[in-house]
Amino acid sequence: MSLTTRIGRSPQRQSQCARGGFTLVELLVVMGVILIMAALLLTALGQTKEHGRSTVCKNNMRQLALGFLMYAEDNNEFFPWPGGTADRANNWDTNPNYAADWCAGGQNSINVSLSASWSAPGFGFNPECGSVFPYVMSVPRLPYDATFKQPFETYRCPGTDKLGEKQRVNYSANGWMDPTEPFGAGTVSPRGVMTTAVTDASRKVLLVNEDPSRMLNCAFDPGSATRAKAFVQHAGRCNVAFLDGHLEGVQPRTLLRMQGLDKAVYFDCGK
């Protein structure tokens, strides 16, 4: 009697075991596990990439916030102006009325939804003409030129698309820092907001990362945003810079409340 016969295993069964092949069910299980692991890995990579964009965005906003503070140090403690309407600071070198605006340019007369207009002269905003430019980029401020298209990464959020790139500036300053806007029981003085007059600077908004499709100028009027996607989001949060120079990642619904029901607390520098 052979060894195979004694242990009750046939030659055919022995051949099948020697091949060690997978059944269809086993292959499907393995493929399912691989697909799940790939999905988890892609999700993690996407989150890591978005957190990286958020870090760059915060660094940009921090440099701009420092530019605002340094400008104030050199200008009797008055902050730069946000620039409430398009084009008003375009001739700051010959008309000093709006020389304090932090950026120039605007597109009240251009439809931002038409990509064909994005390369036209005058489209987008002009950081090099703004009052904080020398403090942010360490180069002189330039007179306005409608053909300026050079990008400055400090003024751009990496989470914006081609429209954001063409606009050149993706951040908006607190519109209530403009003269005649609300300030405590009165209005902002003709020279602007003084650093020493700000109440609770750690809660007063300086810059928001506004959705490029909504930006007509580089000032943000509180109360104007009524939807969460009015701001650029990084991993579910919106970056906000405050008047004391610090930054926070704020949930969209929180930011909507800040600039809506609570706008006096977060945007009125005198309250």
C-alpha cells in the first residue's frame, strides 16, 4: 500500500494542493481589500495636499497682516485703507486721496465669469500699487498700469483656480476700516483706523480669503456673504487674519455668523 493510499489522499487531490491556486472568491476578496486601501490612501493624500495649501495660504496672510502693521508704524499708527470701490487708488501717485488703499484695481465693469476677459488690460487687482506693497515685497510701490500682470505669490491663495491666478490678489481687507464706515458709536475718521483706538484687536477681522468669483475689489463688506462657499475653504475651514496679526482656520458657518449677526463684534474696530 502506498503512502498516498494510507492517508486517504488521491493523486488528483495531491496535484490540486501542489498548485496552490486561488479561487474566484479569494481573488475578489483580495481585489476588494486593495481597492479599499487605495481609496483610503488617496483620501489621505488629498487631505495632506489641502493642509499644505492651507499652510501656504496662512503664511501669505501672515505676511500681509505684518505689512499692514508695519505700514501703521510708519504712518502715525493709522492702518491702510481697505479700498471700498474699484479703481479708486489707481492714481495714488498723482491723487493722494486714496493713497492709503492697500491694493488698487477692480472689475465693476468686467464680467468675471467670462474667461475671455481675464487677460484683458485692467482685469484683476494691482498689489504693486497698494500702500502695503513695499512692506510685503521690500520693493518700491509702483504707479498704476492697466497692463500689469506679474504674479506675486504672497498675494495669492494656492487653493484658487485660474480665475484666482488672473485676479492676482485673493484676499480682501475688512471693509469697515474705511473712513465713514461704522466705528463704535460713530464712524471711522477721515484718516482711517488707528491701532491704538482698536478695541479687542484679537477678535477684529483684518483679512478674509474671499471666493474669487465674488471679488470685485480687495475690500470685504461684512453682511454681504450669505453662503458658505463665499470663502475659500481648506480642509473644511476658512483662513482669517486678525488685527493683532494672528490667524485662525474658521469653520464656514462660524465665519458666516461672524460677518452676519456678529459683524459688529468682529468687523467694527471700535466695539
